[in-house]
Amino acid sequence: MAERKATSFDIAAKAGVSQSTVSRALRDSPLVNPETRARVQAIARELNYQVDRTASSLRTGNTRTLALLLFEDAPEAASPINPFFLSMLGSITKACSAHDYDLLVSFQHPEEDWYARYEEAHRADGLILLGYGDYVSAHPTLQRLADSGAHWVIWGPRLNFEHGICVGSDNALGGYLATRHLLKQGRRNIAFLGCNSEQAPEFADRYRGYGDALKEAKLVADPDLQVYAESFEDSGANAVASLLDAGLEFDALVCASDLIAIGAMHYLQDKGIDVPGEIAIVGFDDIQAAAYCSPALTTVRQDVKRAGETLVNLLLELIESGDETSRLLEPELIVRESCGS
Amino acid sequence: MAERKATSFDIAAKAGVSQSTVSRALRDSPLVNPETRARVQAIARELNYQVDRTASSLRTGNTRTLALLLFEDAPEAASPINPFFLSMLGSITKACSAHDYDLLVSFQHPEEDWYARYEEAHRADGLILLGYGDYVSAHPTLQRLADSGAHWVIWGPRLNFEHGICVGSDNALGGYLATRHLLKQGRRNIAFLGCNSEQAPEFADRYRGYGDALKEAKLVADPDLQVYAESFEDSGANAVASLLDAGLEFDALVCASDLIAIGAMHYLQDKGIDVPGEIAIVGFDDIQAAAYCSPALTTVRQDVKRAGETLVNLLLELIESGDETSRLLEPELIVRESCGS
DNA sequence: CAATGGCTTGCATACGTATTCACGCTGGCG
DNA sequence: CGCCAGCGTGAATACGTATGCAAGCCATTG
């Protein structure tokens, strides 16, 4: 069957009506006689007719498609994708399906001038930007995007652009919950892994929450126990190693991400240190691996399903009504084994 | 800037040439004078002009877009996506980017009549089908797709359709490698978890490889040690529980997927049984969590990166030259801790 | 009986691009 | 000096759909 695809004209001919009527009938327009509509729709089914979305988009000006732009630190094909973003991708895809929208997915080299490609090229009605803060929000082209009147949402901390909206977790609250829980367990020397990240400004908020919880407990955070880490296992291992090497006393770790936590946990276990017996650990994100490792990782869950739905819903409302506001989602502490409860 | 988007006519006016010339210049046609071309391109840049892909597609008949259809057992938004497919999604996305193609991602309810939506509706030039075998390959609409002359590739075991090509792992080889390795470690009572899966026919090939390795070692597979499981943690736990409850002797598990292996491993650990001391475990897939669990899981890696590239490359060649053949990819044994090496 | 209005339908056009066809101009050659 | 070749350009059109506008028909009403 290399035959030409059926068009609305073919249906029109077969139904003995005009192409306009076919178009209206297929879109359930009230203008067309119910009988005619039924006849046209029957013929359309019979011919396996599908509206040509390309032509339809050209005519109507909208694509019923959203574009997801993923910003990764290392966009080479070799590197694995951050598992948290991968889950977000899954939930966003499902949220789009639910609204009968299609989703274009694409990786972006942060250095590239990605600004124009999608909305400009009339490929999508709106954009979802996903990636660790600095790689996206500090990008000069984001300003251009904001100025362009395009429809977009971004995952991450709130930004001050006139157009475009932000959806993110309340990272400070998350850091606070993690730390308070450890304090309730009686831990007193709590270190924080993930300060001064260049990669992820959201870590700074988590760190702030950690400080708040200590302050509330009338404790002073020991500056030596607050160390740098990025969201990789290696980095978590290095961070905890530096603490051990310095001979510091600590009985718990609040980690700015699960990858850091898992790296740190494995390092401690390799050194024969019991987790959570000697050192309790709390992570952040609740990636899938958090539940699988031993001991299972207590962590601050960012509800990926709700996040994806929120991003998509807000973007669609923004497209339709043009008016929406940024949102902050509440994270949730998931207590497993690594915190010693 | 709510202004109208610039069109090729705007550029034409500004450059003092016709729209035809603009179109040719932007596509680097040799027909147009190099000077004119440079001038036109400069103006296009200046106006932030982007070719309207919708109109372009309508005219040329191709979209430079592929569609990825993901078939999941439980398409409700609540359920998490199988991590192996999620990684494939990532690698396919990257492979498309590398070819400057866009990727449409969409979940499919297996019961639905998904056949027509993409190529038919002129949304994509080709289709990639991804999901556990039966949900896709046994579907009646796949036959319609195969008959329709559409361009598509499917991940999984080879199928006999006239059109369309299959890319999959050599699952039998994988099962063989896993089992042979355990035999080399001196294990003799090796159970297999994942027989008779309704979900995943590829498990049957893995099981066959397991049998081949035993036969090669002149061992007879104990039928009691070959149990049913689907690719969920719970199912793995149940499977190994049934072995323990039956009081059977075994010193190793070959699992048809990593999720099964992780479920089984945790169950054994809960019962105070040492892995790999008393029981060695090998999984299949090499999902991210395999490296993170304790002990780290020895597993048969399906090279997700190469798989994604192969799917995309073959599909593109199929679209362009119309002639390609199915491929079988070699899996690789990744030795970690859970096998007791 | 004429006028009005509601209900259906068809005609014509626009969306923005890519490409076929035709044409004008320049220079070389007979 | 005239003709032809070839390069560069423009005019016109097609891709398939959605929709504003106009018109036809029938029934109702004054």
C-alpha cells in the first residue's frame, strides 16, 4: 500500500459534500447536520483517514505539542542522564498524554544558542525547561526567551522574569525536614554535604534549611562539617572522605542529593563504618536507587509525578489563558533505614 | 514583542529579492549567487528568522521527526516506568539529537488502537516501538502497521513481518554468560527466576541460555529450581520465597531481570542469608540501581547507548534507502559483587 | 403574499514554504 | 552582428486544512 494518503477531499467526494463540510463534520462542529456528520465520520473511518496534523497546524497556528528541553552538564551521548531528570521526563510524558498533547524531547548543549528552535520554528506551543539551575537560568538566551513572549515553564527556583513561570520544590523546607528528623533521632553532630555547588543552586536552599533546623534546636553548625559536593557518587565519597581524613566527629550526614548520599554511604561502608549505627544518612530527591540500596536510604522526596503534572498543567493554562503564577511544591520526608529510626 | 513572526517574505522584501530566492538561499542551494545568499542569510539572522517547520513539512512531505511509542503494562500515570526503558528513552533521545532529528515521545495503552496516530497523521517520518514483547508484537495493530508501508523499528526479538525491522539483545547468549560465570565460581545448584513470563517473551530466550550453559557443564537443570517471575521486585521476592519455603537446596540465582534480582536479594538479606556468601545472584539489564545496591549486582548488560543508536540509525536508513535488516546486539557480563567473584 | 430568520452547505481563501517553469541578461563563438 | 548557452532570478503553484462569508432552502410570521 504505497497509495496516497486519503485527504479530506477524498472523503468529500465519496460523501457527496464539500471539503469544508468534511472538515467541520470531523471537528464535531454544531454547524453541520447530524446526519451528514455521521455519514462523513463513517466514511473517514472506513478510509482510515487521519487529519494531517502538519497542514492542520499550519492553518490553525497551534501544534498541540509541547517541547521538553533537557539541560545536562555533559551532553555527550556517553554520560548517563541524571536519574531524577529521567523520572521527570517520564512523568511529564504521561502528563502530556493525559491532555492529548504530544511531547517533543530534546537535549540541549548549555553553550548552544537553543533559544529559538522550538516555539520560533513553530514546532511546539510551549516549552518546558529542565536542568540544574545555573545551566539554564543563568543562560543569556533565557532572557531572550523571556522577552520573546514565548510560553514556557522552568523547573527550579523562582526567577524574576516578566513572562514564563517557575515550578520547583521548597528546597529549604526539604533541608529543614531532613535535619530536624536526624535531630529528633538524637544526632547532634550533623554534617552537610553539598555546599557551594556550582552545578545546582537549589543546593543552597537545602543548605539553608539545614541551618534553620540547627538554629531551631539551639545548635551551632560547625563550619568544618559543611563541605562541598556536586551531584555525583564520587563527589559524595570524596566529601565524606575529607571529613574522615580531618578526624572530625560526626554522627549524621544531610546530603544535598541522593547520588551524594549513596556515594558517601558506600565509602563509609567500605571503611567498615556502620550506617546508620555510627553514622545516619539522609539524601534528597528519592531517586529509584534510594529504595534499592542497603540500608535503604531515608530521603526527601520530590514528588516527580506531581511535579510533571504541575509543569504541564500550568504551561497549558499559560498558553490558553495567558495568566499563571509560579508554584512551590512541598517535599516530603521518606523515612527508610539509613537514618536509624 | 507580540509581533508577527518573520516570514521568508519579510526577508525577501528587506533583501530586495523574491521569496523563492530567500528559500533557496537559506537552504544553501547552488542555484543562487553566493553574494545574494550571504546577504539573505545575514538578514535572516538579523531578524531572528526560523524556517516554519510546519509549513516546510507540509511542502516537502517530511518532518525530520521520529516518534517513540512506549508500551507499558500499567499506563496509569501513577506507576513508575520500567527503568530499563527509561534509559533507552534517554539514549534514543540523544541519538536523534545527533542526527538533528526531533523526537516525539508518547505512552501507549496496549489495548488502544494506536496504529495510525503518527505516521498516518503526518507527525513523524518513522516510529520506534519499545516495550516488553507481547504487549507490542502480539498486538493486531502491529500487523496493520506492518502492512501499511510505514517506517518503523521495534525493540525486541525478531519478528517476521515483511516491512519493519527488529533490534534486540541476544538474550540466549546473555543467559548463557550469566550461568556459565556462576558455574565457573563453583556454584552447582543454580536456580532461574523468570520462567513463563507472560509479560516478557525475551525471558524465554534468557532461560534457554541458562539451560545451554548447564548442559554444557553436563548438569541437569532441576525443574524445581526454575520458577515463574515477572519484572517487578515483589515478583522476585515471591519467587525466591517459594524456593526457600519448599526447602530446596540452591547456591545461586540467575534472574531474568535486575528488578527480579534486587527483589530476591533483599528478601534473602531480610531472612539473614548472606549474598553472595551463601547464595550468589546475577541479574539482567544493568539498570542504574544494579550498581548502587549492596552488594553491587553482577548482571548482564544490555548496552543501552548502542541499542538506542542502532534503533535510530537503522530507522533513518530505512526511511532514506528503504532497505535494512534486523540486528541482534551482543550483551556483556558485568561482574560486580553479588556473584561472589 | 412578502419578509424574516434559522439551519446547512459551498466557495474562496489563507497559513508559509519549496520547487517547477519560464524568462532575462551576459558573454562567447561562429 | 546574431545566436546560443548558462547562470541567476522571479512568478506561479501545490501541499491539506480550517474558517469567514455568502447563499440556498424551508418554515414561520406579520
